[in-house]
Amino acid sequence: MIWKRIDEHHIDEGSYARSTEYQDLLTMPMLRICELVSEYRSVFEEIDESYPWADVAKMRSKIAHPYGGFDFGFVWDAVTVDLPELVDVCRKGIS
């Protein structure tokens, strides 16, 4: 879903940082993913206990409560670097 939005809107790191519309398009799904991991962490830990699920759950707070200002680079990195790894781990766990 997030990558589809990136492709459809031709979002890159710069346009993401400048556009509140793009920020909402990518940040809200990341927030939901982090909330799901936080809520169902024990289920995700059954998929792969070595994956840093606690860090994913903590990411929710960094996104939802950006004390000192919102870090767009942090979310962009989470979407482009961390999320693909998370998806791979989940896919391996259900196959």
C-alpha cells in the first residue's frame, strides 16, 4: 500500500519532506503498522523472535508524538529501509 502510493504519486524523499499531503499518505500507514505491532507484539514475535519488534512498537511514539519537531527523514527511512525488511520477515512467517 505504501509503495503503491509512492509509485502513483512519484514521491521521493524531497517531495515527501515538502508536501503535507505526501506526509499523510505515507506517515499514517506507518503509524498504523507500528500500532498493530504494538498491540499484537506477541503474535509478531511468534513469526520471528529475533526481529526487533519492540523497536517497531516504539517507532509509533516517535511518529505520533514528535517532541522537538517531526523528523521526516526518520519516517522516510522507515518506509524505504525498514519496511521492506519487516514485510519480508512477515511473509516468511506466513509461508
